[in-house]
Amino acid sequence: MLAGLYCVALGGCAQQVVAQAPTASRPVTKASYVRTARPKQAPSIEQALLEPQPEPDCTFRGPISTPMTAEETRMKLDYESQCYRQAEAIVRTRLRELQTAVEGVIQPTRRRKQARAHH
């Protein structure tokens, strides 16, 4: 009985080998199917959002006496404070725009991956 199972097992393997062996009239070639993605235009990120920003120039250039008066000190500090606050608001706005642009690039990719995972 064991010998019969062994012969059946070898016979199954032999059939597979015979099916894969090249014949004299035509050689067997393995067909491989490669699924290629259609070229899609990815949403692009505005180049200006990727450019490094210069440091803000918040140096007070108004007239200052030597030594500075209390009023001049207050004006200088107020000017610099407003300048840095405005520069920070600009940087935050640009960061938000960049994050939105990147999210627009990432979302279609995530959707495609999720769609493939469900199939």
C-alpha cells in the first residue's frame, strides 16, 4: 500500500515535470504577467511652498538717540514684537498650505492602496 502511494506521488510529480519540459517543436516559456500602473499625473506641490524661507529681518531702523529713551525702547520692542508675530503667522500659513498640498498627494495613494486591499 505504501509503495502504491509512493508511485502515485511520483507519478504526480512526473506529470508536472513532463508538462514543463520543452518539446522538440516549440520550447516552453514561462509566461509572466506583470501588472503595470497607468502613468498618472500626480498632483504637484507648488514649488514656492518648498523654497526655504529667509529669516525675518525685524531690526528696528528708526531714529534712536544715544542713550535710548524709554519711549524709543518701547517703540523698538513693539516694532520687533509685531514683526516676529507677523513673520510667524506667515510661516504658519505657508506650513498649512504645504500640509494641505502634501495631503492632496498622499490621499489618492492611500485610496488606491485601500482599494487594492479590499479586492
